[in-house]
Amino acid sequence: MDKETAYPDKALITTANEHHRGQLEVLVDDKEAMYVFDCGYVDYERFDRMTDDGILFCFATEEECRNT
């Protein structure tokens, strides 16, 4: 391991039938971290709560991902 390489702080193994969105509450808990999501994680209500809690994040958007 070297100082130039980033490694995940956490990993969570679940069963194959468990949806990954439910794991956000478990994994997203550090206000000093920046979280990056793909379009599959888009949940605007949850993102609003994360913003209210001071959690920093960004997510990839596609044409189908629109904030209404």
C-alpha cells in the first residue's frame, strides 16, 4: 500500500436478493467524506436528507435522471 492509492474504508457483503439502495444508510455516515454514486442510486428524497445532514455527494446523471 502506498500513499498515492485510495482504498475503500468499508465494504458490505449482502445476499444477492437484497437491493443495494437499502445499504446507503449503513455505508453513508461520515461527514468528512465525499460519496460518489452512479445513476442507479438516484433517490432525491434520500439526497435531500443527506444534504440536510451535511453529507457531501455527487452522482452521475443520464438523460433519464431528472430532478423534478
